[in-house]
Amino acid sequence: MKTKALILGVILMAMSCKNKTTSSGDNSKDKLNITTHNYPENMSKIFNAHGGMDTWNMMKSLKFTMAKPNGDEITTTNLKNRNSFIEMPNHFIGFNGEDVWLKNKDTLPYKGNPRFYYNLMFYFYAMPFVLSDDGINYEDADPLVFEDKLYPGIKISYESGVGESPDDEYILYYNAKTFQMEWLGYTVTYFSKEKSKAFHFIKYGDWQTVEGLVLPKTLTWYNYENNLPTTKRNDLQFTDIILSKEILDAAIFNPPLGAKIIE
């Protein structure tokens, strides 16, 4: 259900995103009784406001670039199985459906957690569409009021065994008139493995249209207090967005010679 060299710091290192691979590994439908959904009306309107599920489902891959202080970070994801490949200035991280791996380009050690990070930023960037995955439960949430504006909310939770942190919870807040996504609230359970009541917040709203889908240009993290956003923390920019209907070569996700498999 989810970034570390920036001011994101502890927040990004404490976040957990979902490994939503439902066609291979421990998350396969053969091993889990995962529920598929007819989406709630408000969730369907949100998907439609961002280009629609039909358009999203036609896409096979997503690639984007993030500018980091030490250089660009490029993420490539197979949208159908969530295999991923991240090229950083000093490291490569990948996931091939079975193994998460890390390869250093030089002697500089990677200070993060590759298993935690391999699809973290994809998950945040591909909102709201990743919230269409199987095994998700939806319910209405109390609205968010920020700077005298009210945003209705939808709470998202996961069925047991879905992803690496099924106790994570999200709240999608949207524009009541346009149904575009405006905020994401999220809890963190990856490291503690315990359900959390503390919500962190990301502001959405700077959008771009790519292949008919409305995706973020900028994500803005906010400071928070008492489960409410307070003041702006930092921005993260996304550029060079490529959505494709072509299937990627699976080999790009496999660990290269010299890579370390992350347990």
C-alpha cells in the first residue's frame, strides 16, 4: 500500500505501502480468499474523475522520475503484477515477483530498507487507482476540514493477508464537486507490525493528464497533529511520466549479477 533522501526523512522511512501482487507469491488468489469489489458510488466517481478504471486497466507499465538532492531517481513498474525497478544515482532496487534485491553501483551503502521501499513511491504516486485493488474494504470516513474547506472521506482497509502490512489504513479525501482526490491520510504499521491510530497526510492537487489519466505532478507532505494536517512540510516533484500499453520485458526486474537478495 508505499522518498527517503528528501526532507521526507522519518515519515517516508516509517510508511508502509502495499505489495499488491495478486498473481504470484504469497499474495496469490490461489492462497488467499480475496474479495473483489463493486466499488462504492463515491469511489467510482473518483476513479472517473481521474480518467476511469477502463483506461487504467489498459495500461501495462508506469515510469516516472523524481528529482532527489543527490540525483534523479527513476521508477519503472509493471502495473499488472507490481514488479518494480528503481534506478538511483548509487543503487538499483528491484522486485521480480519473488525477490526484492539491491545492487550497489559503488561503495556507498544504501541506508534505507529495500523491501520497504521498492514500491513505496509508486503506491503514493498511482493514487487513486491503487485503491481499486482486490482485498480492499471501503467505508465512509468523517470529512477533513482544512483552511475552512470540507473534504469528504473514504476509509480504506485491507483484508487479512493482503500485502506486507494489511493493518495499514488509508483515508482518501476528495473534492465534493469534482470528485478529484485532494488528500491522503495514512497509518504506518510496517515496522511495528501493530495497528496504528496516528494518521500522516499528503496533499494532492497539482495534476497532469497522461494517456487520458489524471496523475500528480507534485505530492506535498504536511506536518500533522491530532490526526489533522497542520503546516506544509515538503514537496516531491514527478516528471517524465510514461504510461504504456506495452508489456515490459520481465528481465529488467530480475536481480543482476552481484545483487543482494533482501530477506
